[in-house]
Amino acid sequence: ADLPFFGECVEGLIVLLCAWFFMQRGINRHWSRVHYLFLEGIFYALLSAGAGVLLVEVRRPVYDASHVIHEQGTTCTMVVRLEDEPKATASGWRVTAQAAAIQADSSLRAVRGRVSLFLSDSAHQRALHVDDCVWVHAMVQPLAAVKNPGEFDYARYSERQGIFVSVRAREDEWMIDSCTQATTLRGRVVRFRERL
């Protein structure tokens, strides 16, 4: 599935390089007069914009083999690190997390990508904080689509934040991993924000 996309990328790159070569060797020598310098600027602006679009397309998660988006529809055991302070809901916790690894057989396979995480904890007995590592055994699901016209599109909003999947775990499907605690710079900033 990735080959047609990369074929298009290579074709686009070749076109850009040919255009650059043509401008440098063919037309550019006639633009030495100040009167035509604005045309050269327009060309290089378009060339830069085209290169930017190409780089953004290459970095899309769907083309990243180790992104968690490829686990949609599967039930797996995953290690995630909480990116923010969890928000308490009526039935548990809701938080954005960064996927770190997925258990495959007896080993861990590194993955990446942000996850919208819902952890059931009706009595709120387990305290969760930013930078906590959590083991979750649940299904990786796509974000819910809009059901009514004019409704806020949460899935589209989340995708702009880099979140493409959600995981809902029951109380017996997750646990905090106290052995792999590590404090990140973002975690320190979030904790400082919470103290304020």
C-alpha cells in the first residue's frame, strides 16, 4: 500500500529537481537584471512550498510502520506513558498518552503515536499522574465519527493534535507500572502548572 505513495513522492521530487535545474541552467541567466528578480523569488517560493508539502506527506502516520494507528481493530497489551494529568470522569480517567511498546508474544515491540485513553476506575482508587507508565490490555479503536450534522467533529480535532486512535480499558484491563517511572521535562512543567 505504501509503494504508490512513495512512487508519487519520487516523481514529485524529480519534477522539482528538473524545474530547479532548468531555472538554474536555462532561464536564470536571463534574470540577472533587477527587473525580473521578483519572478525568481516566486519560483523559489513555490519550490520551497512544494518541498514542504512533500515532507509533510512523507511524515503522515499511515506511512509509518511502527505507528500505533496500524493496530486498529486488534486487542493487544500496550505500554503507554501519560502526557498530561488525567481528568476524572464519572466512571474513571480520561487522558492523552504516548504509546511506547506493544507486547508481541514474549517480547516488546516499540511503537509510537498519541492515544486517547479512557481507563475505568469507578471509585477512583488508583491515583494517576503525568509521566506514569500504564500497561493496558484492550482493543485499539479508531476515533468515533460525527453522528449528527453540525456536531463538533472530535475525531478531526484529535487528528490535528496527532491523536488517531482511542483505547477504552475496564478496571481489570490496566495497571500502573511503578518500575519504569521517569520524569520528563513536559511532566515537570505540567506538575508546576497543576501546583499553580
